[in-house]
Amino acid sequence: MGKSGSKQGDANSPCGSFKYQFRYQKMVQGSDPTKGRRVSGGVYQWDKLELFNGLRSNSMKLGSIKGAYVGKRHTWIRKHFSSIVFTLLLMGFLFLLDSLMGSIFEPSVLQSNPPPKKLSTETEMFGDKSGKNVVQMYGHLASMASSALVERELKQEESRFWKESYRKASLWSPCADRKESRNTGSFQSNTGYILVSANGGLNQQRVAVCNTVAVASLLNATLVIPRFLYSNVWKDPSQFGDIYQEDYFMKTLKDEVNIVKDLPPHLKSLNFKEIGSLITDADLTKEATSVEYIKKILPILSKNGVVHFLGYGNRLGFDPLPSDLQRLRCKCNYHALKFVPKIQEIGSLLIRRIRKYDEPRNKLDKELLGDFITNPRSKSKSKSKSNSQDTDGEPLKYLALHLRFEVDMVAYSLCDFGGGKIEKDELQTYRESHFPLLMQRLKKSKPISPEELRISGRCPLTPEEAALVLAALGFMSDTYIYLAGSQIYGGKSRLRPLTNLYPHLITKEDLLSPNELAPFNNFSSQLAAVDFIACATSDVFAITDSGSQLSSLVLGFRTYYGGGNAPSLRPNKKRLAEILLKNNKTVINWNDFEARVKNMITEAQTVRLRGWGRSIYRQPRCPECMCRFQ
């Protein structure tokens, strides 16, 4: 009892209580806090106090640490403030630059957001940088064309239409200048003189000249060097000697036709109208036969010794006509009519700058450009002019596009080109001012809807339609395209759907300086001769209107001198309209569109002989003009 009592007494004494609490404190320091709640309230309260004091001490330590950290952070921000601002500004600038570049280089994507069906049936109009509306009639097809061009670019697939589709084209060669027996005494029995004043532009006048050569041979007459009428449309005072080499013309045909530069003095003073020697288009049937000339013109020529064909043009048919006259027409067109040196020189300069190459590539170059394409002086001048011209490498290939979309063509066609009321009113005003006879005829006839005109193939192709055809044929977006012809109706805004797909669109004004073009200013026929050269010597020639005289003559030249290596693209406007009409009704996929366009062009490239009544200037592949080798 004593022991027990002493222990109890120790526990109850102040000293014992202190020792007990000290031991208990040491015991519970590593134990679970929840177990401490089982002890007496005094011990628990003391433990809470100790815990509170510990937490307060820790929070003070953390506060001091946090204060030090915040101070350091503020110091770091102040130190790097300018770098942070610069980084944010740079990110904003890059974002704006990305948006700007996207709007420039991918306009077809940005402008083709509406659903495909809406794009295929409705015309889109949006503004360009000049403020003019850009008309896009086939937005969905244009978007697919853009994607197809990107894919082709990645695969580096070159179009097969850079080459002729048919090997048989190379079996024909020029031979209209072959020697044939002729009665040399026939010149002695001359029936008189033929004077001709040809109308129209360069190409209409060229046809008139060669037709007159054939008529002079038919009637055994002496031909006076032709004159060119001044046209209010062309406004060009150029005469024969300003465009063609007179002496070369006379020398080449001297064994076929007697040609002089002027009428004898005793005939100059005659009034041709009074004596009945003035012949107009009203006096001859369009594409008249040789029999009609012998019956109507030969008696007048024999009586008065002279006839004057005023405004002469397409007044000699192609069939039936004696083969020697057909051959003479070809000899005149392909051999006797050579451009004067200044046109050959500027043409050669243009071609060298397009190709970045100085040497002639084929017979077309030599026939149209003469010695200027091989002149060493011009070659060295070209080298010194630009370091970008690589005369040692391969010449740059280019496609020439004759886009017949001038305001007169557009207005006369009566078609709708998607420009809305503004376009309709503008074209109607032009028709009333320039085509009074057309307006009178329209008042008397039943109107034809623009849709019917398009389906019948009577509407000139727009720049957008031309671009879609080229894309379907596989020409990559980096193709250089030489644009021939006059001012395009609608200007750059109308050309935008073409340049979106093919940005390398060039003209003679882009490649020749104002000083180089100055001698040809106000001489539209001479400038047309430069376009003729650029189209005829191109790697590929694409037309949009088969009725164009320039296109017909260039096609003929490429057939005659191309040696089967001068492909041409001739879309059938009626078939193309059917293809595009299908797109309007049910959205056509690109592969289907591409296949249809390729078939259309390939069929047009089929090697055929000239058909009955067809122009010998457009289709010289016939025995009278060309020789076929097995």
C-alpha cells in the first residue's frame, strides 16, 4: 500500500504532474492526433495550444518566404518587361501577316465559302483592289481547279497537251512554193490592171491580198501592190509597205503573177466609178466562184483596162477552184508575205524575252523572224540586257492565248456574262452606238434568250472559262501565258478568275518598254503583227473563238510550218457550254469535268485533210499546199 500510495501521491503532486505531462508529451509527439483526444481535457487543451503556436510560427515563416518570392518576381518582371511586350507585339504582327498572305494567295478559297450548289448556279460578284466587281460564274469549279493545280504541282505532272496528240501530224510538210510549169508567154497577153483597196484589220487584209493574187492569176491581169483602207475601228493608216516587204512579195510571185507598185499614169486620172470599173462587195457574191469572176469581172477588165476592188475582203470561195489557184493562195500566204524588218526585230526581241533564250527553235521562228532570231549582235545585246536570261539552258515554254473578249465581241454576241444590270445597260449602250444595223434587225426579229445563245455555242469564252479549260488539260499554275489581242472587256477585274489560277500572265506591254513600243503607237495593225508572231511561235496556242481571223491564220501557220510539233487547243464552245450546263444542274466533280474537256480538245486535234469549202488559210493540210510523206 505504501508503494501504491507513494506512486499515487507522486502522481498527484505538482512535481509528479509535471513529470507525467512531460513524458506524455514525448509519447504523443509521433502518435496519431485523433488518439490524443482520448486523454483528459487538460492535456488536449495544452496540445491544441502547442499546435496553434506551431502553426502560427510556421505561417510567419511562410509569410516571410512568400514576401521574398513576390519581391523577386516583381524585380524579374521589371527587368524583362520590354522583352515581354516585344514578344506579344511580334506574335500579333505574325498573325496579321498570315491573314494578309492568305487573302492574297488564296482568294479562290476565301471567296468560295458558300455551299457548292449555290456557287454552281449563281454568279458571284466581289470587289478587287481597284474597287471594281469581280465576276465569277463558276466558283465551285474554280475552287476545285485550284485544288487540282496544287495536287498536280506536288506531283510535278506535266500536261500531255504540250505535245501534239497525233503522230500523223508530222507526216505533212510545206510545198506550196514548188515549181510548176506555166506558160511564160501568158504575161504578154495582159488583160489589164487590178487595183485593190482592202478593208478590216491586219488579218482580213492579209486574206484579201492573197485572194487578189489568185484573181489576178485567174484573169491574167497585172496586180498593183494592194492598198489598205483606213478604218474607223482600227484607226491605222499603215499601208502594205509598212507591214510587208514589197520587193520580197513581188520577187516570190514573179513567176506566177505580174506585180507592179503603181498604176500607169494614163490610168491614174480615170474616174473608176464613171467608167464602171469600181467593184464593191455588192457586185460580187460572198465567196464567189471563179466562174463568176470570169463572167462579171473579165469583160469590164478587158474593156477599161482596169478594175478597182473597193473594200475587198472575203469575195473568193475555196471550192470549187482550180488547184493551181489554191496552191497560189498558199504560196502567197505562207511564203510571199514577210513582215518588214522592224516588225521582225521587235517580234524577235519579245520572243527572246518570253523564252529567256536567244536561238531559233523551229522553222516557224526562221520564217516569221528571219535573221533577227539568229543575229549575233542582237544575241549579245540580249545577254547584256538581263542577267536572268539563261541562253545556255533550255528555253522557257509558254502558251499563247487569244482571248476574244473585247467589248465589241461581247456586245455583239448579245450573251449574258454575269455582270448584272450594270453590265447589261453598258453593253446595250455600246450596241446602240456602234451597231445600228444590229439594233434594227433585233427590232424586227424574235429575241433569243442569253441561255439559248450560250447553248448554241455563240458566246465568246470568258477569261474564267478559258482558265477552267487550261486547268482541266493539266497545265500547271506556273505556266507562262502570253495574252494576245486587244483590251479585255472589264479589264483586270474580269481577268481575276484567270490570274487567280495562272498568275504568270504576260503581254507585249509587260515585256517591251514604252520606248521600244513607241514606233508602233497608233499603228494597231503593226502591233497585231507582233501578236501574230508571239502566237505562231508559241509552244502551245489556245483559241477561244474559232471565227477569229487571227486565230485561223495562226492555226494555219502552225499546221504548215510546225512539223507536227506545234499543238493548238480549240475548244468547241457548244460542247463546253453543255459541260458547264451540267455543272449548273448537278454539281459536277472535277474528274468528270477534266475527262470531258480532254476528250473535247483531243478530238479537235485529230489530223484531217481540208474539207470541202474550208479555208485554206486555216487548214492548209491538202495536196495543193502541203506534201505528205509516208
